[in-house]
Amino acid sequence: MNIYLVPHNWARHVAVGLVVGGAGLLAWWSFLGVTLVMGPSLFELGLLWTHGAEGWLLLSWAATVIGGASVAAEMGLRRAPPLKRIGLPILGALASFLFAQLCMGMASCIMGLVVSEMMAPLREDGSLVTLRYTLALWMGAGMASALGPLAVRRFAGWTTHVGAGLICGSLAAAVWHWTSYYFFHDLYLSGALAMLTWGVLHGLFAWPIPSELYAGWVRVLSDRRFGYRVPVDSPGAPSSERFVGHFPRGLDLFLPVEDGIAELHVSFVKGHDGRYTVRGLSQWPTTVHRFLESIDLRYDPRHPSPLETELSSGDTVTLSDSVHSTLVEFVMLPKEER
């Protein structure tokens, strides 16, 4: 994945999900290909697995591929060095496989203790499309696909990973059961859709692209200095503030007074919590525009501090002296953008 191709909007929340969902489909397709294409040859050699083990192997393989794909997507977005970009996804996939054996083994043991001897043949029959005996296996495999990347990420965000594992395993099982029994009546297509659901949900909830990979910029949209921009972030500092005005010294973004700019008009701030805000420092008209919202930030001398509002990528600020005006925009760009 390339961070330059993912804008800081709704797309960054679904980009990883689409990539990992594609990995889930590839896991299903590769397992199906080995079973159908290489199956006869493996059967002659006595190496083909039993029919009852197909479900176990498919879930283990899917957890392995999805876990490795999640780590690979992160390494690509972080521009990791080649050794990490190759080694960590392999490590995450291996950890997901081992966790799959552990989680699914525990689920199978629990089901063996709960299910009576009379119903045991039904539990062991892999051809039954029912969640009564397989939901625990799906949940265990989904949890394993999240625990593998979690181990590589040094247990950062463990609550989201655990929750994502339970969600993607459970909903993938529900999609598999519902589509095969009520919709497609085809276990091949229902398996593909289940793997797609599993991967997409894993990417949506376990590790979507975080805001920490982006940095805030102020860009001029008016004609005189169109396209000129300055970064809000300060290298090596957790917080920073950039001032905009026409005062000749010490300003981060100088704009001429002829364009309706006060000596000290506004400032753009990045706080310790990583949020961006804009402060109105002048009594001249200062308006923030966003979808269905307009905010007046003119400084009120009766207040002890200036007004401020939180910023999102794409918000625009109009600076004016009631005659001339300048339009600036706040945008979030990848941190590597310079």
C-alpha cells in the first residue's frame, strides 16, 4: 500500500479493509485451487487431508493470510525498510497460524465437553452448514487472525484487536451460514463471501490507517499566493502553533495587508493530543467553513482568550477586512510530504 494514494478522509478507514478483504479472497481461492487441482495427485500419494479436516485447514489458512496481510499493509504505509516489510508480515502470519491452532483447539475441546455422545457424529460432520457446532471454530480463527498482528505490534491497541477478532469471526460465520442456506445454496460462493467479509471487517476494525501517519498543512487558495503552504507540525515537538498575518517579522505565513489580512489574524495549533485547531486573533472578520457549518472566530475583547475550533482536513478559513478577503485551507497530508 502507498500512503500517498490514500487521502485523509473516509477512504483511509476502508483502504486497509479492502486490501485485507482481497487477501481473504486469495486465501479461499488458493485453498480451493490446491484442493481441486492438486487433490487427485495428492490422493494418489496418500497426502490428501481427510474431508473432516477441510474446515479446520481452511480457517487456519485464512487466519494466517489475513493476519499477515494486515501487518504487510501497515509496513507498506509506514514505509518500513525492506527487512521489516518482508519479515514482520511473515512473523505475523506465523503467529496467526499458531494462535489459530490454539484457539480452535480450545474451542473444539469445549464443544467436545458440551455436546453429548449422541450428537457427536453431527459435530464431526464437516458437510453440515450449521453454526451450532462451528461458530466457536469461526470465532477462534477470527481471534487468531487478530492476535497474530497484535503480537507483532507489541500488544498496542489490544482492545480493538480482540474486539475485531470476535466481530470478524462471528460475522464471517453468519455470512457463510446465511448465504449457503438461504441465498446461494452453494458452499463455494458462500465460502468466498465469508472470507471477503472476514478480511474487510478485520481491516476496518483491527488496524485502520491512523491519523498519526498524516500531518496538518495550511494552504493559500487565493490568487496572489495560490498553492503556497506551510506545515502546522513542528519537527521533534509534540505541539506547535503557526501564526498568519501581515506583520513583517516572526510570522510563519506572511500575507499582504492588501489581501484583507490583519497584522496577527489567526493561528493554527497542533495540541499534545494530536488534534488541530484554529484560533481567531483579530477583530477583523474570520470565518471557518465546513459542510453545513460556518463559525465566526473574530476576537472579542471582552473574553479572556480567543475563540478556537477544531479542524478537519478540507476546512477553509476566510480572512477579511470587510473589503478584501483571503481564503486558506487546512489539509492533512502524509508526513513524508515535504
